[in-house]
Amino acid sequence: GGGGAEAPKTCHQHSCTYKHLLRPTTMAICLPGDTVPLNGARPGTGVCLLDGVTYQGSATTAGVVRRSGDEVFVENLRKRYIPRQGDLVIGIVSQRGAEAYKMDIRAPCSAYLPTLAFNGATKRNRPTLEVGSLALCRVEAAHPDLDIELSCIDHDTKKAWSTGEVILGELTGGLSFEVAISSAIRLQDDDCFVLDRLGKEFAYEMCTGLNGRVWVKAKNARETVLLLQAIRRSFGMSDAQVEVMVQKIVELFS
């Protein structure tokens, strides 16, 4: 993937770069029937308008209340990912075609990534992804009745995919694992304790897709596996419990 190992994919860089796309502005958990303050936004998925005067919404599903642009919606605590335009996701190549790759993004319908949807890609000079390869992509178009269109074009940089410095694109090496959608949102938080704490002890790169797929890569295979296990175990732990777990991992390496 064009020298992907040197790409600056450390810890939170993805979350910071795409903060406006990725980070929920509220982390309130709601149940069906709960009041959802809209604060001037329109109701999205999982929210219906209760009262046009006070402009309150009501949750129609259980999940995490999120706001994106001028829309407030509920991110369902399901395992199934429902694609939304602008989401960053980690896809796995399931099929190669002349014009596009078929991608598994854990969604109800299939997704495709055009072979030229990379910074500076041409028919003669474009990345070659094998079946099973992982790629960090943006959801370009998400219509309920059509296949999902993905893109690896990063509009925030003029660099070409071949430099290995574009954030979107193939993720080489490392390991990937799947988490609940709500856990993926938590991992993208700027002050995610487990990621910050592990970052003080280990050098690693990490990406979290909003589709609940996580990719992590440390300096060797053993560290990568340990970090993956630590992140998985951290869900539901208090900061104090995470601290104890990290100390034990550090002892293993000392």
C-alpha cells in the first residue's frame, strides 16, 4: 500500500483530524420514549419530533444520543452498522473488480470502493488491494436501497496515496477486531483513558471505524496482541481498573 508503515496513524490522529465527522457532541444514553433536546437541530434516525413549540424530540430506540451538523440522532447499541454519509469506516476487501472493490463494512447491504477513489490515483498508478486487505474509508453515499459508495480520497491533503502519508487508504500489518458500535464511539473520544494510558507505555498506531471495526499496530506482534486484548477488556472497566491492568501489562514487558 505505498509505504503505509510510515503513515502517521498514531493513537488519536484519526479522531482529531476528522473530529467534526467522528466525535459525538453528547454521550447521553437514552431509552425509547426518553426526551431528547434538539436545541434547534432537526430529528434524525431514532428521534421523532414531540413538540414543535418547545422543540423537544423523543427517542424511538435505545442508544447513544449524537449530533452531526444540524441533525440529532440516536446511535443504536446494536452490532449492526447503519452507514451514514461522512462516516469513517474500516472495510475489508471481499472481492476485486476492474472498476471497484467490494467491501465488507458490517452493514446490511454491500459497499464498493472505486479503484480510482484514492488521492492522485490514475489508471496506471493506483493502489492494488488484495482480498482480505483492510482500508480506512469514508462513506461517500449511503442510500437505503443502493449499494454504499466508499472513498479513500482525503480532501484535507494534496499528497498522493503513494506517499504513504494520506490518512485514508490501506491499513498494512497490525491486527483488526470488532466491537459494539457504542464502544467504537467511546474509543474515538479525545480523553479515552485506556488509549491515553497505553500510549504512555507503548508506541502504537490505531484506527477506529464508526462501523465498530478497530485496527491496531504496535512495534511487534506480541505487543500488538497485548494492546488488542487490553482495549477489548477495558470496556465496562473503571479508570482505576484500567490502571491496574496496564501496570500488569508493563510488568510483563519489564
